[in-house]
Amino acid sequence: MIAAATAKGASVPKGTGKKLQPCRSGTRKRGSPKGRSSSGNSRVPADRGSSGTLYVVATPIGNLEDITLRAIRILQEVRLIAAEDTRRTRILLDAHRIATPMTSLHDWNESKKCGMLIERLDAGEDIAYVSDAGTPGISDPGYHLVREAIAKEIRVVPVPGSCALIAALSVSGLPMDRFLFLGFLPNRSPARRQMLASVRHEERTLVFYESPRRLLSSLEDIEAELGERQVVVSREITKVHEQFLRGSVGKVREGLREGTLRGEVTLIVAGRSGDLEECSDAEILRHRDRLLREEGLSQRDMAERIARETGTSRRRVYRLLLFS
């Protein structure tokens, strides 16, 4: 049975809802020493030489209130904000009364624009980088800019906050002491199955990002390659239609066929049980002999049944049935 939970009160209010007051006390005043803020406890780190600092700032993944006080202050104080999509970031900045100038930095211009940003950092300007949502560089742009800044010995400072994979994992109910994040699954089924087969024996919890358009086919491939694992489909985290679907991969897949799935998806898959022994060829063939007595089962249907019952990949079962 699929366990579904829909968040209440997780909406993104009009504008911001209850707005967080910007930390104006932390804004650096004209004439104050560089690297120090006028507030007592909040400081931009000093002793960084003549170059500026690149701040890698996490932003909300949905609800605009999910931003830290420090992130608001940093975004107010830097000379420039580089953003994956300036239109989306403008909504966040307006919500928190941040007037800092922006420039775009995304997958298609990152390699070209890095040089300009590095020059400004070299000249002593502080710059913040934000992606559309969550932590930059985690299946988002930002890697090239960070790498170039490090190569130039420019200080790079993280400003942590929201991250979809961590948020989804924290409420998954699956083991989270060890996990393996693999980003987006490949678009095409053959490549996707090959990648899934490579982690078949992985005992850590597996975390993926996925498009809602490909989710059903990805779940089919997971069932075929990994067997009947427990999965969690996390959708629209912190947004109005936040939802979590939990259960066996087959049950969740069947449940999703009943409606249209929209929104960003984080997919979590249980790792292989450490005490689960690999099913032998002889055991698979015994299952085949039993199923041969059942009418109406094609070889493909038989392979799917055996894969589910034994936790063995459908590909391995199918190949064994073909050549035995």
C-alpha cells in the first residue's frame, strides 16, 4: 500500500507571506573597514588579502521564507549577485528588499562569463552566486566559477541552506546514515538501466533527481534492474502541493498511473539489503519451472515475476530464460 502524505500549510504565500525583515543592521556602512559589518555578531570574514570573496549562497527550493538571516545579509552586502536565472532570483530579492545588482550565470554562459567575474573578484569586489533553487553546484551551475576562483586563490565561502536531496532524505523513512547521490538519471532507458545495474549491489540509500515526465519509465527500470525495493517519491518540496509517496516500487508505480504528476521530483531508493544473498541460476530456473505451469505467461512476464520475487534484475533473469 502506498503511504502518501501531503503537507498542509507549506504554501508559498503571495509575495512572501510573513516577510522576514532584512538584516539592515548587518549591512556594511560607507567608510567601515572592509570585511566587517556594523552589527555586533554578523561579520564578513576579514584578513582575505586584496581580492574579494566569492559567496556560494543556498536559496529556497520553494517557500521564500526558507532562507537564512546570514544569506539575506550577504546578498545585501556583496557588490554583485551572479544568478542562474535573474528573473527567478528577482522574486526572491524583491521579497526580502535586496537591491544588489545582478548578472546571469547559467549552464550556457558559465565558461564565458567566469573570466569577467574573476576579474571583479581580483579587483576586490565581493560576489555572491545563487542558482534557481537550493545549493549551487548540486545538479546546478556553479562548479566552473568555484573551480576558477580556487585556482586564482580567491576565497570561496559557503552560505548553507536549502537542498532538495537533504530535505527529501530527512523525511524519507529510509536509512540516511549513509547514502549515495547520483544526480539526474539518464534520459534514455538503455543508459538509465546501465547506470542502475552498476549500483545493484550498493547497500547505501540511493538518491536521484528526476523529471516528472520520465518518472514512470524510471520506476519501471528501477524495478527491472534493482528488484522490488522500497522507494520514496518526493514532489514539490516546501511548495503548495508538497507530497511524498512511499511504498514498494511496484505499488508506487501503479499508484502514479492514476494521475498526472507535475513538479520537481526527488526519488529515493532503498539500498540492497546487506544480508540478501544473490539468487543462484538454479533458483531462478526453479521459479521458471513453477511459472511454466501457469497459463498465459509470456517469457517477458515470467522474467518480471521472477525478478520481483527474487530481488534479481529483470535483465539477468530474462537472459537466463532465453539461453536455458
